[in-house]
Amino acid sequence: MKTTIPMVALFLLFQQTITAQNLNNKVEQSIVTIGTTLKEIPAERLLLLDQVAYSLFKKSNNNKKTLVVFIDQSNQELSQLASIWLKTGLFYYGRQDRFNIQSAGINPKIKALSSIASLNDYGFKTRKVRGEHPMTYKIKYGSGSWLAFPKALKSLPITKNDPFKIVLEQTGNSQNEDSVELFISEPNSIAREMLYITTRINHLINTSAKTQ
């Protein structure tokens, strides 16, 4: 059963968490600051974000990482930033071991990921590096780092157990029970919405543990 958390309680969750040991201080403080803006999310949008969070919670498994793929057309901005911010929120709450977060495009553009530079304002350290894939960027968040590069959905090592897909814009592909549409028209809202989702997931996990 889904539960509702008052906005004040959500903000307190951002302030009180003690599991952000993998993030540097500026990234952690950025998360807390963004947490103060959750009340700006429209009520109708909150309902959709709650559905996404609940679906991810139901798909998660303690013994095996759940593959989650953010999908857009070009894998240049929306899906890249969404995957990074969802991973960041999961690290903040110590839930990173439950999910394998990826991004991909239907028709990816193999060019510089200019949107990655915006992460520097939040405490990440980003730079272009030589790698197996062209246009590879290293994103350091604290004690570790992630690699980001444009890639096609069909290039991911997807098995018969399909991943959970979060579609961020119209792609022309049909949807199924293992996918959800979360269209994003304003990239500046991505960090806030992804952090809201991870806060909800953390709450659902904690609530479930207490009832078992």
C-alpha cells in the first residue's frame, strides 16, 4: 500500500540522513538545499513521481540489483541527468546497492555531453576522458565516480528479464508493464524530481522493514 509523507517530513529526511558517506560535502549540501524546494513540485506531478517511486520500490530486490534505464531520443541531456541524480539520491540514502541505473537513447547523438557541465555547480567534478566509448565523461561525486557517454538502448546488455524503463520524452516505442512515462519538459527540474523519488523509495523501504 502506498503511503503519503508530508512535505515537512520529507525535508527533515534530507536533513537527518547519516548515510551519505560516499558523497563530498558540497554535493551533500546541494541535496539538502534542493530538498527545501520539494514543496514547489505541483500536486499533479507529485502523484506521478509517487507512482514511479512505488514502482521502483516494488521492483527492487535485496539480493539482486534492479536494472533501471532512463530513455529519451538522443541520450544527451534528459536521460543522462536523470540517471546521475537518481544515483546521487540513492547514494545519499545508502540504497545504491539495490539498483543499477543506466541511461540510453533511441537514436543517440555521439557528440559532447554539454549538459554534464551543469553538475559542477552542485559539487560534482566532471571532465572528459579517454575511454572505450567516444565522448566519455568522468563524474566524480566524492569517494568514487561514474562514467557517462551517449549510447543506444539496444547496446545495453539486456536479458530476457527486461529492465524497468523510465521514458522521459516521446520516443514512438510502445510501453509495457515494465515501463513508465515521466515526460520532462524542463531540465532544471530533474535534480529535484529525482531526489524526491529517492526520498520516497527510502521511506517505503524503511516502512516495509518495520512491518516485517
